[in-house]
Amino acid sequence: MSLMIIEFKCACHGTMSNAACSSWEVFHPGANRDGYWTSAHMLKQLESNAIPLFEVIHPGCKAVFVFNQSTNHKAYSQNALIANKITLGDKEVEEDDLCTLRDTTFVWDGEEQVQTMYYKKDKWFTKKSGQWVTKKLGKNPYNPTKKWRFDCKKDASEDSKCCAHHFLASQPDFISQKTALHEAVKVSDHIFKLYPKFHCECNWIERYWGAAKCEAWLQCDYTHKSLDKNIYSFLDHAGKLQNI
């Protein structure tokens, strides 16, 4: 068995905390334990703990939240504008449909076209009364006698009109789509950054984890019970060693 420590560190306060919560969380991964850490867990910790704690400790200040480029950190929200989530045809919106409406734009022949779309059950649909890119480009731009495919299964061409998938992916609304963590940080009026890929030495929190592991090796009797009992003291000692 193992323990996961997920923590947001403040450069001047180290572990952020108040009477209600702390910026670290101990997670017990496993099918019969806490399950598995996902992007949804990270997003909840950021929104419920890290951002509110920073704003209490540093009122009126702007934080820079920096993440490494793990899959969880680069995940999109469930209803993000992702080209392969778009259906090629329309679907009528019923009055009692529980769905998310969103206006998107695409540029064709130098003009900006507006299309109302709605999200339901992991897919984006266009309203039946709407005007979408697939109606504008229902035929292959290069060969009007052939149907325009949704995905050509190839790298995008320079003009991105090889298929509907690549055309949509090249549009401003889709290009500007942010990851879930980026959106949460931006909404809170803070700054979101990613460390360079494959350069863990740039990530200063790795020094903190190294110190915590060293302390655990010295003080733990190599049983899970002891690790679970003393984990907070290991982390606290590591923070003092790193002066964070």
C-alpha cells in the first residue's frame, strides 16, 4: 500500500492552512481505499483549498500557480470545446433538455459566423435551427463531388480544410480553450503556468519532496502503519529544512 501527498506550497508560508483546511491532502490510492487520484480531485483541491487559502493569507495579491505537465494537470473540463467531441450533424433541442448552451464562432471567407451549440452526454451538438460549419462546408472544399469527412486521420494541412475536425480545431474558440486547472485559476484572477516538459529540476517543490522522503527513510520503521502515523511530521520537518 502507498500514500499520496498532494500539496500546494506558498513561497513564503510553505504549507498554507487555517482552522478549516490545509493546502495539503493525504490520499490513500487503491480500488478498495480512496480510489485513484484524477484531474477532478486536483481541480477540487485547487478551487476549494489552495486558491481560498492563498487569498486569505495574501489579501489583494495575485498568485502564480505552476504545475508540471502531467496528464491530470493538462486535462480539460467535461464540456470543453474539443474538436473530436463535436458531432457532424444537427440535433434538435427539446424544451426539457438539460444541456449547456454556448455560442461559438468560426471564420469562413473572411467573415465570422456564429453558431449556437449545446453540450449533452459528453458530446457537443448544434441546434437544428442553427448554421454550422458543416452546413457551410458540407462538401469537400477540394473536390465538391465528394462528402467532406469529419476526420481525415492525418496531420492538419496548412489551410486546415482537409476535414471538419481540423477546420474546427483551427478556429479561435477551439484554440483558446484552456485546461480545467487553467480555467479555474483564470476565473479567480490569478496566473497559471506550466513547467517545461521533462525538466523536474526546474520544479522547486521537488526539493521539498526529496527532503520529506529522506526524513521518512531516517525515521520510519518501513511499515505502512508507521508511515501513515508520522507522515505529517515528515512533511513538516522537510518544510523547515527547505525553509518553505
